[in-house]
Amino acid sequence: MTDVANMIRDAVDHHLAGDLDCAEDRYHRILRRDPDNPGVLHLLGALAHQRGRDDEAVDLLRRAIAVDDSVAEFHNTFGAVLHALGRSDESLNAYRKAILLKPDYAEAYNNIAMVWQSRASFSKAVAYYERAVQLAPDSGDIHYNLGNALRSEGRLSEAADEYAKALKLKPDHAESHNNLGMTRREQGQIDRAIECYKRAIRLNPGCARFHSNLASALQHQGRLAEAIVHCERAIGLDPGSAEGHYNLGSALRDAGRCDEAIEQNNLAIRLRPDYAEAHWN
């Protein structure tokens, strides 16, 4: 058993380092010696899920749970795989089992909330995220998720507070800056939104969506030359985006560059023939 324990440590080290090929090979070697090792079955299932092989992951996790159904983490991972497969009712059941086994399991509460959020049941999502935050107040990710659910409910002030908490814990989280910017925009605080978008872009200049959001806010303020620059950057990063071409067309139209605007709208329509706004413009 000492040998197997050492092999597991080595495999996990490779897994955590992102060397998935090596980790997978080592997990299989262990299972050849100890085919019903529930921990390794779970780890291999988690790795299969990472690699997008979710049907295989389900089989491995079922085997792990059949050997030992008392480990909350097994059920939590099983829930994540089922959710990825679109089997959300089964996913909820797996997460609930995890919480029965481990009542202070913040990650499982967070994952239940994500299922409800994916179903647009935002009030249920908020309730589970709030419980997760109580259990793990130092998790920037959970504060961010709660902010998203609150924003979807139109509770903008509370959403902004959660994004601010997320950023206090993870100041380099570009998505939190972006989503705080979107919240400020919805609150009518355009200057503050622009600052948030700029911070997001400094952290992740390769995200087309951030440039589009900044361009829209700048256009709203009449800062058309700047808006056009960021629309063009967004298209450079994602040339297949119909929305990107439409946004550039809108900014060009406001700037009086009508021929160029028409060209961009036509490109948007070619990319998405049912794009009603582009037809209208």
C-alpha cells in the first residue's frame, strides 16, 4: 500500500502541474494494481471531465461512489459532470448528497447555485450563493458568481457590492472588472463603467468583449473616435463576430461615415442573416 500511496502522490503532482497525459497514464497504472481504488477512480474521472470526456467520467465516478459513497467530493465532482452533460436534475441530486455528507461544503452550495442560474432561477441561485459565501467568505469566485446572479435579478447595487468584494480578494480578475463595469453602465454611471472596462482590458487586452463594452460606453458619451478604435480592436480579435461588425457600423454611422457603416452592417448580416438590428440600420 505504501507503494500505491507513493504512486498516487506522483500522479496527483503531475495532475496539479497540468501534465494530464502523465497523470492519466499513472492513474491507469495504479488501477491495474488496485482496480477498485475509489480515490483514483475519482481523480481519473475528474481528469476525464477536464478533457471533455464526460461519458467516461460518469462511468469512473459511478465506480468510485459504488466502492465508497461516503465521500462528499465524489458526489460533488459527479454533479459537475452531470451538469456538463445537461442532466441538471441528477446534478442537483448529486450536489445535495455532497452537502448531506459535508454540511459546510461551500463548493457544493456554489455548484447548486450555478445549476439554478443556468435555469434562470436567479432567486434560488442567489440563496445558494449567499450560503456558499457565508461558508467561504474569502472566495473571490463565489462573490463574483453571487454578483452575476444579483445582477440578473436587477439588484444592481448589491451586485456591485459583490463584484467589489470579489476584486478586493482577486484584484486581477478581469471578468469582475468587466461585470462591475456593466453594472455601473446599467446604473447610469458611465464614467465609472468606462474605468472598469479599461481595467479589464489592461488585465486581458485580448478579450474582444471587453473592447466592445468599452466602445459602447464611449459611443454613449459621444467619444466616437475612441469608440471606433475599440470596435476595430474587438473585430481584430474576433473577426467572425456579427455583433462586433454591427457595433462598428453603429459608431461609424454616428460619426457620419455612412458608407463605411453600411459596409459593416452588410458584413454583420452575412455573418448572421437573421440579425434584425443590422437589417434595420
